[in-house]
Amino acid sequence: MDNEMDLIMSAAVNSEKIPDTKTAVNKVTDYIKHKIIYKELKPNDRIPTESELSEILDVSRSSVREALKILEAINIIQIRRGAGTYISEPEDISFSQSLLFKIILNNMQLKELVEFREQIEVAVVKLAITHATKEDIQGLKTIYNSFLKCIETQPDDYKTIHELDLRFHKALAASTKNKLMAEIYLFAFEIFSPMILENYAIGQIKGDDKEATVENHRILIEALEKKDLYTGIYGIQMSLKLWRKWINNREADNTSSKENQTF
């Protein structure tokens, strides 16, 4: 493990040795990144002041200020008024927001997103099968039972159903015992979350899709219990079949709406 971390650090250091064509702002952000990689700055550590960074890096204070605004915007640092600037706790840092906006601005097709989710889901289930504890599986069962009960007794309470669905996938992510994979998986789920909520809101859970929605969650739990990847993949495929159906319906509705606007 230490050798692997040394390789990561070495790559980061070598990247710093590339001929310097960086802007002053990049110098500041890279300096903070370098300090974090080498554990010279840890969560809740105070970083140098604007004037200190300006002197250390030989850049203007305005460049330092701009760099700190960027780092604050992506939650790498927290500026505490009157107390200084500190490195954030890991759980406060998320890469997903900027990547989510990039996906939206690139006008990525739903088909591509479904393919991405399929690959991530398979990887997550594979890791969960390997690492999930009895406590993890019991936690998933508890959430699933609440999910099922809400669907059966309060099918119009789509917000609670959606929240329980999110909790289920968060618990599945945690059972992988792999923080990076969990982060990527939850990002993938975040992309689909608004559409999931919309589908629940328009009553998809009451119709023909109700059984498949409930069953694919149950099958994922069964896969973890049996430590059977093929069962897990079956559950994933059942879920993706629903998604492809919903996407086709959405595209058909959009086409119909455009045709109606023509007349």
C-alpha cells in the first residue's frame, strides 16, 4: 500500500517538474494540492495567509485571492471569517457538481448515461459481493422493507419512496468498502435522481413497472447474500430495462410535443 501511494506521489511531483507555463492562480492551487498529497496539509489544518502565499510563490495577492476562491468553490478549503482558511474535511469535498454541469453542457445523450451507469453498477455489485458484511446486508434489507411498505401503503408519497431508494443505493455503495467507487457510484445515481423522482411522481410505481422496481432491489440483496455476481447482474439488467423503457417513453413524448408545436 505504501509503495502504491509513493507511486501516486511521485507522479504528482513529476508533474510539477514540467516546464513552468502555469498562471499565477494555477501556481497557488497546485501548491495547495502538493501540500495535501504529501500530507503536509490535513483536514482542518490552517493554510498560509494570503500575504504568506504571495511571498512563498512570488505571485500577487490578487492571484492568491482568486485561487482561494476557486478552491473554496469546490470545497477544498473553508474560509472562516476572522479565523483563517482551513483544509476541508473529506466528506465536505465533492467532485460531482462540476462534472455534472460538464455532462449537462456537453448535451450527453441519455443512452450514454445509461451505459455508464450499467458499468458502474456491475463494478459496485462485484465489490459489494466481496466486501459486504452481515450488518451491511441487514441494513439493506431494513431499507428495502421500508421502501416496499411505502410503495404498498403510500404509493402517492413519491418523495419518501425516492428518499428510501436513495438510501438503499447509498448503503449499497458503502458496502463496497471502497470510498472512490462509492463516490463515483453516488455521482452516477445523482445524475438519474431527478428522473427517478419524476417517474415516481407521475405514478410509474403504481403501474406495470411496480413489480420490476421492487424486485430489482430484492435481487441485489439476494446477490450479496449468495455472493453471486450473475444474480447481481440480472438485477442490474432488470433495472436498466426499466430505464430504457422510461427513456423511450420520454423521447416519444418529446417527439410528439414537437410535432404538435409544428401545427
